[in-house]
Amino acid sequence: MSQAMITILAQKIAQIILKEPNRTIQADEALISSGLIDSFSLVDLALLVEDEFGVVVDDTELNPDSFDTLEQLAALIQSKQ
């Protein structure tokens, strides 16, 4: 998976979703299961992924199994490109 994609995701999530532009998010840091991103923000995250990377995220993919870490997100995005 692309480190550049993970970097972009980390920056966008910190800035747009968490509104903490200086926050560092690790590639393997739990986003959903840790409570960092709640169910309302999850929809925003899906829209961000769709807009930024031009992929369509299915509603069934909005869960900790495929959306919990930046690594998982990057793998999901790459599988759809």
C-alpha cells in the first residue's frame, strides 16, 4: 500500500474530520474502535475518501473491519482503484 496515500489520509482526517490539524495519526492507530471517529464522522470520512480518491465506498464497508486504521483504508481504496 502507498505510504503517500496513508499520509494524505492522516492529514485530511486530522484537519477535516477531527479539526486538529497538528495531530499525528499513525498508520495502525485504531480510528473507530478507539472512539477517535464516531458514527457521525464515519460518514464524513467515507465522503472524504470518495472525493479525494475517486472511489465509491459501500455502506457495508463502513465498519471497523475495513475502516479502522489508515492501513485498512488505504488497502480498501487501492482495491477499488
